[in-house]
Amino acid sequence: MLIRAAELDADFSSVRLCMLSGEGSTREMREEMLERLRQFGAGSPRIVNRYGATEAGSFFECEEGSGWHNVTPEQVYIETIDEESGHRTGPGEPGLLVITHLSRRGTVLLRYAVGDVVAIDRDPCPRCGRTAERIIGQPARTSGAVKIKGQLVHLEGLSAVLAGIPGVLEFQIVVQKSDPSDPYSIDEIVLRVAAGRAGVGDEVVERTIAVTNVRPRIELVRPEEIRHPDENAKAKRIVDLRPPAAP
Ligand SMILES: [Zn+2]
């Protein structure tokens, strides 16, 4: 958007706050965005992050690095739990984030696992003084689940689906930036598929959209391009090529 704004010679003199959501941003990305905002006339712009999931609502930073505030603690209760035992982890200790609606009609969630491992700070915010809890630390996806274009995609589940399609000899799920040289570009799924018959590629695309809501890019390959040279070793089914997000 900022690149487009430069093309249009936009006037950003009234921009005070920029709220980022979706993909995690690195400190370098945020610095560059601030620099661009200033170039377009924004006086002293601030960037804060939003953390959220479609089912669970949103949590916001008050300032960069403050942690994500639960802004409606009377409606949403958050905990971190041990993935195995389901017991709550202590303040500041990492655990699976689970969300409980305290006051809601219709779809009500009870200890719903968003799919992220986070920690929770229940002390008042040192920046703004709010007393509701904050999610701290960079959320890490639990094994096998990634967020692509806003959709939570369970790669293990997708892997099981692909393995069940007749004519798929070998496959590999690659998660990467759509432009590997550009860390701003969106995440995408590339399915490397060795097909044993015609039409397999189309079927793989259809089934993937059906289970993930995400359209994958298909790369048809020979089985030996995926198979591990050691015949007994398992082929690597899931490969994540994205650069790790900086805290
Ligand atoms: Zn705060």
C-alpha cells in the first residue's frame, strides 16, 4: 500500500497510527514503513501490531512491543495451557493459547485453541497501565499449522488428504514467500507433485482448496526430485522456506 501511495504522491499528513495485522513483521520492515510514512508527510507516525484470529477476536498493542492487550476482558477470557495435559501454564510461561467467551450469544467458544503458543502477562501494562492481561512474545504456530492469506492451514491434515489421492506418487508441501527475494510478499503454498496419471494436478488443486480455502501453486516434478536418496528414509513432506519473523 505504501509503495502505491508513493506512486500516487499521497498526502499522509494526517496519519498518526498504522495498525498491522496478518503476517508477522520484522523490526526492519516496521522501520522502513515508518520512514515511508514520514516521507509522505506523517508527522510522528506510530506502528502497532494487532494479533487475532477470526474465531477469537483481536488483541492490540498500545505501543510497539507492549504485548497484545485483551481489550474486552469482560467478554473474552484467555489462558495458556500445556498441550499434553491441558493444565494451565504459569504467568509468562509459554503454552497453547485457549479462548473462552464469557458473554456471547450464538457461537460460544470454551477453551478454544487458536493454534498458537504464546505467554500471558497478567501484570499491569508498564506502558499504558491497563490491568487486563496481555499476550507477550512472538506467537509460534503449533506443529503443522501455518497461516496463509489469513487462513489457518493444517499442513499435516493437508498432507493426509494429498496422500489419499489416487495417482499421486510423491508430493511435498512447500510454504514460502510468493517472491522469495521480497520479505513483504505474501505467503503461499506450493505443492510439488509427482503424478502417475493425467489430471492429478487439477484434482490436487481442487482438494486443497476444499480443505484449506487456499489455492496452491502446483509444480509437477519427477518422484526422484522429492524422494530421499536413501530409499528407506521418508520423503520430507512439509518444507517451510519462510524467513523467521523477528520479535
Ligand atoms: Zn499498554
